[in-house]
Amino acid sequence: MKNLSLVLFAAFIGGMTAIYVEKNLNQQEADSTLKEYKIKSPITLTSGNTLPTGTIDFTSAAETSVNAVVHVKTITQEITNNLAYDPFHMFYFNQPKQRIQQSSGSGVIISKDGYIATNNHVINGASKIEVVLNDKRTYTAELVGADPQTDVALLKIKETDLLYLSYGNSDLVKVGEWALAVGNPFNLTSTVTAGIISAKGRNINIFENDPANGMFPIESFIQTDAAVNPGNSGGALVNTNGELIGINTAIASQTGSYAGYAFAIPVNIVRKIVADLIEFGTIQRAFIGVSIRDIDAKFAKEQKLNALNGVYVNGLNTGGAAEDAGIKIGDVITKIEGSVIKNVPELQEQVGKFRPGDKINVSVLRDEKEIVLPVILKNKDGNTTFVKKEEKEIVSIQSLGASFESLSPEELKKMSITNGLRITKLTNGKLASAGIKQGFIITSIDRKKVTSVQELSNYLQDKAGGVLIEGVYPNGVKAYYGFGL
């Protein structure tokens, strides 16, 4: 019995020792893991700021951002078609029906006096724009201007001493940095999500490229894995200091909801577009005057190039900025003003920050030697003058109770029509009585094409009896109206 007691006592001591050792080993492992995590800090930001040692804290940046990001609500008049029969003229025609459509997105206050940056696609076609601040104050916003080629739009509300986000520097942003996405997804106001910068210089081909009609899109997105969903468009992408580094614009998804990839317009592009709209009312787009392509391993081998970075110059515009500066076909552009160029989107992004007449230093590789050439950028017409805001002629024809304006070539192409006059204002008159709505584009009268206000007037002069008007609404719905003069 005595021996049995000794055995049990020894077993008890051994068990307690094992428990003690295991507990302390687990504690050491936990402490080691915690210490290893802490060793990863401090994290140095590219904007010259350093986070304090310890766990990363997003609270300050989030608090700054949510008070400077607004909810943008829009009202759009949507026209639907209903087939109707005119017993007097014995033909069928489309009788449009108006429906009010509401949608929403986000915007970023960028000045204390009420300027707000957002996406063009958030406000495109809106008849009314409403802005709701984080403190629930509500304003009707004025559209200062928009640039479909970068998807940037600028709004203005009448208010002072607003909280706003300071511009960061998107050129200095690095892959792997923390970032916050702030906006109003699914109408959930003031939502903040966190992620890292996943990539830069992304081209996802969401903007129409049509140089023949003056459309030169700039796509060089910042990619992030911070959760972004419908409603985030126009919202802020900020660094951990609360500085604006991008405007959230798009997601890559097969479902329409966040699937891990989100894209933001770099703030340096936003800043330039905003400055142009405020100062000129239109975009001052600069061109370097080259035809370029990315370099891959196969092309590098064919052209006997030793480097894969940069963009290859395979053509020059006659009289363009590049030709004047001495850039040659076969050169590889590697830097713009010291910023490294790895691909075509990055070159477009860097050039897109400048205006016609600006002088920039362009580094090129030629015969395996780097050459720096000063280039004076030009506008699309091949000179250095600024473009004036296009003032459309609006003409009123009193007998019809309407005012009209001509359409630009870009607008005609977008609507897939070759001619037409837009109704900009309706009063009590023949057109309103016939059911025609503001915004309707008249393409023909009695089967005759209408290309100018003068033609419209000539067709109707001294005419009696019935008139057939054909045209299209901004949403693409075709319509026909018949009425008597």
C-alpha cells in the first residue's frame, strides 16, 4: 500500500509539472506571436508620415474622412415608350411616359467653401442633385463641370467653413500601404472599410476610347482590396493620415457587388481636373504627341531591347510635342518628370497632370543610353493655347414654345445619331401640348432631317395641317409625335 501511495504521488507531481510546463510554453508562444506582430511596426507612409509603434490605428483617419464624405442623391427623368394610335392621321406613334428615377453615390468635400469631387457616372443625366452631409444637413448642388474621360465631376454647394479632406500625393503611394475606403454603399451612410493598396496603374477599359472624336480616356487606377460596393462611387480613398489619395470609381465583379477588387482615380488626376473646371470650366488636356505600346518579353526580343519597363515609341504626330523635342521612333520612355514609367497607363496618368504649354522632362532610352529631353506639351490642335469652354447656341422659337441647341459631334456619336436638335426648355406651346418632354432630340420633321434651328424654322414656315416629328430621348428611346399647326 505504501508503494502504491508513492506511485500515485509521483504521478500527481508529474502531471502537475506537465500542465505547468505546457501552460508556460503556450504563454511563451502567444507572447512571441504578439511581439512578432509588434516588431512589424512602425510602418512608414510614402507621404512622409510614420505610424506610432504598436497596433495600427485607423480611428483618426476615419473620423476625419466620414465628416468630409457626403451622400450624393440624384433624380433623373426616365422616359419610357407606349404605343398609341392617332385616328385623325391614321398612324401609330410612340407616346413617351415620364418616370422619375432616384439613385445615389458619394462625394468628397475638397474645400471649406463647398466644392465636392465625385464621379461623372454618379451625376450623369441628373435633373437634380442633392448632397447630404454626415451631420444630416442637406443642400441642392450645382454641377460645375464633368470630365467623362476621367470620370471626374465637380459639384458646388452654398456653404462655408466645411470640413474637407486635404490632397495627398498619389505618385508616392506604394503597393502594400494601408488605405481606407469611405462612402455610402447600399445607402449605408458614412461607411469605412480598410484594406491595402493592391496595385497601381491599372487599366480596366471602362471608358470609351475614340481619338477620331476627341475622346482620349485616362485609366491608371489605384487598385485596393478595401471593400467597395455600389454607392461607394465618388467616395474617398484615404491613407492612414486621412489624406485623400483617390476617388473610388469601380469594382471588378461578376455579381455587381464587391468581389475583392476595387479601383480609384489617383488624386493627382482628380486635383488637375478640379482645377481646370474651376478656372476654365472645361478640361485643358495636354498631349505628348506619340503613338506608344507596352513592352513584353516577345516584343523586347523582336526589337532587341534589354529592358521590359517603359513604353515603346512606335509613332510620332507630325508637328507634335515629342517630335519637336527630338523624341524618335524606337525610343523607350522610362520617366516623366522623374516618375518611373512602367506601362502605357502610367504614362497617360503622368502626362494627364499637365496642361498645354507646360514644359516637362522626359527620360528615354536610346541605344542603351538614357537621355533627358525637355518637352513642351501641346493641346489636341497642336498648339499651346488653352481651350475655351464651348458655349452652345440656344435659340428659341416662340410659336413652338421651346428653345433648342445643337449637339456636338461627341454627343451625336454617343446617341448613335447623325443629326438633331435638343429641346432645352419648354413652355406652353405646340410641342408641350403634343406630349414632348424637355431633353427630346428632334431628328426629323415630316421625314426631313433637321440639322439646325434654321432648317427647323424653314420646314415649319407657312406650313398648315399636320406635322410629324421624329426623335430620340437621352436614354435612347425613339419617339414620334403628330400635331396640327
